[in-house]
Amino acid sequence: MNLSIFFRAVAPHLYQDIPSSNSFFHAIQTYTDEFPNFAEADIALVGLTENRGSRLNKGVDQGADAIRKALYQLKKGSGAYQIVDLGNLVNGHSLEETYLRIKEVCEALITYDTLPILIGGSHDLDYGQYQAYESLEKLVSVLCVDAKIDIEPNFEEEATEGLSDHHLHKILMHDPNYLLNYSHIGYQSYLVDPTAPILLEKFYFDSYRLGLVNQDITTMEPVVRGADMLSFDITAIQANDAPGNIQAQPFGLTGQEACQLCWYAGHNEKLTSAGFYEYNPQEDDSRHKTASVIATMIWYLMEGYYHRTYEEDFESNDFIKYIVPMPSKPSVLTFYKAKKSEKWWMEVPNPQVEGMKNMKSIIPCDPSDYEMATKGELPDRWIQIHAKFL
């Protein structure tokens, strides 16, 4: 597929003043004169300059290049880089056409096992990212990191202005439905309609408020490990670390916590796309702090990618298998622990869904789920997944 027709080359001023030979820029292939070979790449950067879905944060159309400039100046990480920068996607004549272009580009990249990393634009663009999975004949788990839950009870589908505040509605209601799970990390209760978490719970989706995440970021690792798609709204990061957003909040994730989540995401073998949205350079400080934070987040995601261990054979000697008897149905719960990484997984009865491939009955979990099972209690993760298929 000729993707070059959708893209504009990277502007020279973004890379002309990078003398260091071991910089990130010199370690990748960038669309300057010739369009890179994305089919042989591990990772592809895709810049987005669309802001028609944003009600307030109109400067997000400039975010991609500001992030790119900060990323280029970082040092190359470990691993044999096979990374391309495809430049900025040309916007469609309408917002819906832009969604379709994002869908086509991400679908092509995912088909070639190339991980698309979308940078810039408003948060509603993750709808195009999600649509890329429509033809892949599998159920998808979506992870969103955001201070808000972008769904409103009175949202009208016909509206286009302010879609970045309501785009989750489009994902939840998309037909055909191939959404297996939706997880939301970092929402702040005082910014969210009280009905939103309740609605997610009715769908057997999970959401984690900021206070819980701040207590122990490591508890989010199994949540991140279960995702096929990551959608990260920069509003989730506190204003002190990321002021470059018209809705920046005094509280939120620290830049370090955001990087930790990105490391988890990159290390997740399931993850096949990631997007970073809502950065507005017009709101950033004079040192472009937010661009630097986002660039570092992307760097850690890539670093995690090149440290993937591909732990898949649960019956191999690389895993310890635990069978826990239960006082009622199910009679037993089965857990697996990787000897090397010490990560945990849990078996859930395999659902039979006609027409869907690659259904997995072994889900990520953490030691607390195993400890709960040893006390005769069903873990919440098990209940949520099992309930989806009743």
C-alpha cells in the first residue's frame, strides 16, 4: 500500500541542528526526501495535525512537530532500532475523513507488524486509531490514560464541535462491536460526571482514579499489559510537569509516572498501537517542558518495546503453574508466574465467540489476585472477564 500519498515530509528545521551522531534522529529513518519503508520497520511515528474535534485546545495541530523536535534530540536507546518517522498525516476534507485516514494508515502498519505511535492532535483522533482494528477479526482491549472520562450522558452523535470531550461514546457505540475491554487510568473524580464510572462498570469495564494510581503505580502494570491499544491524553499529567494543555490540572500523574506507564506499554507484547494527544505548544512554558516530557514518554515506550520477552508458552519450564481449589464454582483457579519477569497471569474459562479469532483465556493479573484466590474469593478481574460472555 502506498501510504506516502497521505503524508507530508518532516520540515528541515526540526532536524538540521542536531550534530550528535548518537542522537535519536540519526538512529531512525525519517521522511525527508524519500518515504521510509514502513513494512520492514518495528515502529512508525505518525504526526497528526487535526484539531477540528477540539472545543478549546485548538493549538493541538502544532503538537506533533514540537514533540518530534524534542524526541530527535534525545540519545538512541538500546536495541537494534528499526524505527521510521512517516511525517505528518494530511488532514481530510472533513473530520470524519481524517478518522478514516488514520484508520487506513494504522491498519496497514499493524498488518505489517509495525507499531504506529500517533503524536499530536485532539483526543478524539483515537477513534480512527480504534477503527483500524475493525478488519483484524479479533476482539480488542483499549487502555485510556486521561484525567477525564470523555463521555457525557447528553452527548449527541451529530455534534462535531468538542468531540475530544465525548469521543469515548463513539468507541463504545461503534458498529460492529469488537471491543473486548476498556480500561481507564488516572481519572480525577472532581472532573468526571458521577455517572461515567458507573456506566463503564455496567459494561464490565474497569477504571482507576488518580488517588489509587498514585498510591502504587506498579499495580497498573497488569492493566497496561492487557491492552492492544493505548490512548494517552496529556491532560492526565499534572500541570507542573506538563503545562502545555489548555485544560492542564494542578493534580495528576507525574512525568515519571507517565514514563513508567509507557515503559509497561512498550514492554506489552499485545500492544499494537499507541497515541499521545492534546499537547498544545501555545500553552507550554518557554523551555517546552511538556514536549520534553512527551518525548521522554515515547522514548520509554520504545525502550520497553526493545526489551519485550514474548512470554507466551505457559506450559513451558519458564512458568510456575499454581492451581488453587475454590469452595464453589469454579472449582479451581489456575495461575501462571513467569520465572524470569515474575509477572502473573490467570486463566478464565475460554469464551466461544463465533467469527472471532485469537481469543485468549489467560489474562494478566498480579499477586494480589492469587492471594485473594487462596482465601477462597474470586478476583475482580476474573469476574469482569467472565461476566462479559454470560
